[in-house]
Amino acid sequence: MSTNSDASEIAKFDAASHRFWDVDGEFKPLHKLNPVRARYVAERARLDGARALDVGCGGGLLSESLARVGAHVTAVDLAPGMVETARLHALDSGLTIDYQVESAERLAAKHAGKFDVVTCMEMLEHVPDPGAAVAVLASLARPGGDLFLSTINRNFKSFALAIVGAEYVANIVPRGTHEYERLLKPSEVARFARAAGLDVLDIAGLRYDPVREQCTLTSDPSVNYLMHLRRRAAATP
């Protein structure tokens, strides 16, 4: 089964996996973003007792947040180092999370429609075919299930702030983390979602202030943004 992935992107994150939980290291922005992302999900979906899937889980930031509020979490990533880091941190934290080195495509072949909540944060801009990725994510959610995505908009402002500013001026994100051509407009993700049988329920902006090192939810999706989608329920005969 073909996997919608880029080996060079996987290798890049795999090489940095041992530094993932350094809150003052290169993943600091993710540590600042995560409480806002986790709260967004928790306010929009029932998590206690829910079957949740975190795709592209990295070192387990969001996976742990979902588990702490009662979700039964499966988390997958194609970077073995990241998954091992996530497993060790969950063990130290006393959390039970089913981490797997697995692709969403292979998981969907075995567990289509299994999950109440599916999350995929900061991954769509790193895969060759984001439309196909959204379709696979949709297939993993049960009818009526919730899907949460986050990614970066594609415009001059996002180029100036998320790439030039964050990677080359402030050096808060490693250089080369993002490629402008791979960034995605909300309208594009919404089109992928509708084609995959998902309804767009909400789009919210994420603003990161590197001076105060604070992240806030906003109504402006011009740079980073979150999207809440829901898989359409099966039509009644």
C-alpha cells in the first residue's frame, strides 16, 4: 500500500526526536501552541471515553493532552524516533497511549470508521498530497465523528511571519521546517474536506507571540489556523 509521505520530511523530524520534550528547544512553539489546540478540541468534542486518533503525533504532545481528559488514544507517526520518544514520555507520565509507527493509509485499511475523534496537527503541509491525506483522515472517523486539523495559510503574511520571521529572523523554528509552496489556504482544505464527506464547522486562527511566548485563539486564520470538521452521518434509507 502506498504511503502519502515524504522520506526527507520524516528523516528531518526523526533526527530531532530526542529534543522533542525540551520545552526551551526548537519545539518550544509547539509546547506553547498545544494547550490552545487541546482546549479547542476539548470544547468541541466529547473526549471522556472517546476513541481518539492522533495522526502525525510526533513526540506525543496532543496525544497526552487527549489521554489526560479521558480519551482512549491511538497515536501514529512514521518517524520511529518520535514514536519511541512519545512512548517513553507517556510511560514516565503514567499515561496509557497506543503509539504505533504506522501510516494513516495502513491504519485506515484495518480500522476505517473506528474513531470518534481524529486529530492531525501541523502535518498536512509536510505531505505530497494533502487532499488524499484529508480523505484518509475522514475515512478513519466514524459517521458523525469529529476531525480536527491545524496547518499554515499560504499568503504573503504567513510567508513573512511563519517562514522568514520564525525560521530566519527569530530562529524559533529550525530553518527549512516549512516550504511556502506546500502551505495550504483554508479554502483549499475546506474543498478537500467537502470532497471527503466532511462538513466544515469552524475555522479559527492561532496567534503566537514570540516576545511574550504566548499563543492565543483568534478569528484571523491568515497565518496558523485550526479547522473543526465532522464526517457526515450515513443517509437514512
